[in-house]
Amino acid sequence: MIDWQDTWNTVGRVGTAYLLTAVIGWERERGTHSTGLRTFPLVGMASCGYILVLGQQPDIAAQSRVLQGLITGIGFVGGGAILKEGTTVKGTATAASIWNAGIIGAAVAMGRYEIAILLAALNLFTLRMLLPVKLWLDRRNQINDD
């Protein structure tokens, strides 16, 4: 027998993880990054689903192992976004954002919406609002190097 209340709770959690991370993916896509609108929500909802499938583990050590595996796996996905071109490394902000998307999904699955929303908001703030500061510092450093 299907427990419809539990089913809708799951749909709500996966949907919330999807939406919170899709906004970050949209921000990356707007900036013409190769990783964006598809990858971020997939990472967020998959992380949420992974935690939900395992259910509430009463054993703290078991919870820790699950989260460690999830964090490691997402780090591997994020590593694929990092590119080295000569002496320049690109994609680290995208990789860190992918890692954050996984934690957002896990937080939603654990019912920690306040953490998920805060992480999503800070991720967006960092990508959007700190970019002009980074570009200014890069120009300043380039002038000093010349």
C-alpha cells in the first residue's frame, strides 16, 4: 500500500532540492559556463534522493559514512569542471558550487531547509556579487605584474 503523505513529502523534498540548485545552475548558464542548468539540479536532486533512499539512520556512524561517500562522489563530479589552460586554472567556482549543490540536496533531504536556503543564497551571492570584485583584483594584479 502506498503512503501518499510520505510520497508527497518525498516529492516536495526532491522538488525543493531541484529548484534551489536550478537557480544556481541558471546563474552559471547565464555566464556561459559549460556546467550549468542541467548539472546543478541533477546533483541537488540526486543528493537529496540518495539521502532519502537510505532513510533515517539511527546510527550516527552510519549517517557519517553516507555523508562522507556523498561528499566524495560530488567532489569527483565537480573535479570534472576544473580546466587548466597554461598557467591559468578555470572552473574552481563552478566545482565548488557543484559540491555545494550536493550539500543543498542533502540538507533538504534531512529536513534542514534553513541550511539549504542559506547555502543556495550565499552561493548565488558569491557567484554574482563577488565577481566584479574578483575581476577588479585580477586587473589590479595584472597591472602590478607589468
